[in-house]
Amino acid sequence: MPDEDLYVAGLAVAVTDQPNYLPVSTLDPDDDYLQLAHSMATLTGVPANCLTIRADDGATDFGLRALRDLGAPGPAEPLYLVRSGPVPDSYVAVLAWLVQELGWPGEDTGITHLDEAGGTAVFDLLDWSTPAAGRATALIMDEPLFTDARTGPVVASAVAVRVSRGAGPFRVLGWGEGEPAAACAGHDFAGTGPCAGWLDLYAAAKAGRLRARDRVLVRAAGGARAGWVLLEVAPEGKAGR
């Protein structure tokens, strides 16, 4: 009987410093995004004159870099693009460009409205859609369409997570929204936004700070939602792809 546990089989990251955000006040009065900006101000309580909007300058290339670093997909491997933010996100349309650039062979789906929990809540979908002996990939992007100019991000980040059945560097023990019931791991990687915990896990793995059977908690938090994924570092025999 094959082992059907879900594993994180690959992890790749890309970060862009100083992402290009412009004051909402620079929008043309007839721009469709101006109405969306005022709706965002009402939703979040951030004054409209403090909102900035992501400039459409092609900087989402860093998501493409993360996927390329992850490696080629399998013949029917699905791809999910997870965008942060509580409002409709036009940048989810970049998924079509990613698929074309990479020649991605499997089905592709764009996901928004998961807020900060996007980096963990997506595991519901990954677990459901990954068949026996199959793989699936989620590209998690922390590049909100709008930010508060007073606390806006100094970086924008992308994390490509590939999962598989039966083998990989990290066995997935569980996941959920909110905070885990108790401290259940020797390593706790947490931060604001959907990518921060994954970036810290990636850095720890690259630095050799993790050992077989270590339990690792990846947490995402923010003003709206929070989530977690509990992993176990696989022994050498289970770490192969």
C-alpha cells in the first residue's frame, strides 16, 4: 500500500526590493481603479489619500523567477496562483502570462480573497487536487494591489510550493486557520502576510538549521486572517522527489 501522505516536494522564492507603488491621487478621475480605491478605503479604514496602488510595470516577473527556480512541472501538474488582498485583484490575470512563458501543461487557477492566510489556506485545495503519485504547485504572491502608504511593504515576494504524494523534504502533518491550539513544533516561522513564514523556512533549510524529524510550524498572520501549516522534516529515505 503506497504512502499517500502529502509532502512539500519543492520550495523556491523570489523577492523584489522597493516595489513600485504610486499614490492613488495620481489616478485619472475616469480610471476604474479610483472607485475601487475608495471602496478599499471604506473596507480597511485607511484614508484614500494614504492609499498607494501597484504600478503596472511588469514587476510580477519575480513570480516567474520563483517558478523557474522550482523546476519543470509534471505532465498534468496543476498550477494555482494565490494573490494576497481582500479585493478583486487584477494581477491574477498574470497567470495566463505565466502559463504561456513556462509552457505549463496542467490546469491553472487564480485565487484571491484569502488575505494573509493565502499561504496556508491553499493547502485545502492542494490536498484535494493532488492524486496518488501526482504533484501540484501553488505560487503564493504577496504583492497587494493597494497598500497603506504609511506602512506599505518594502519588498514584494513570491513563494512557489510544490506538493506531492509519498515523498518530499517535508511531510505535511496538518493545517488550519487562526492560531494552532498549542506550541507543537521545534521551529516556528511566522510573519505578516502570506509569504513571510515560507521565506523564513526556505532560509532555515538553505542554512542547514533543520534536522530529520524536526517539526516546523509555518504561520501567516495579519490584520484580517491568520493560518498555519505544520510540517515534519522527512528522513532521508522519504526526502526524494
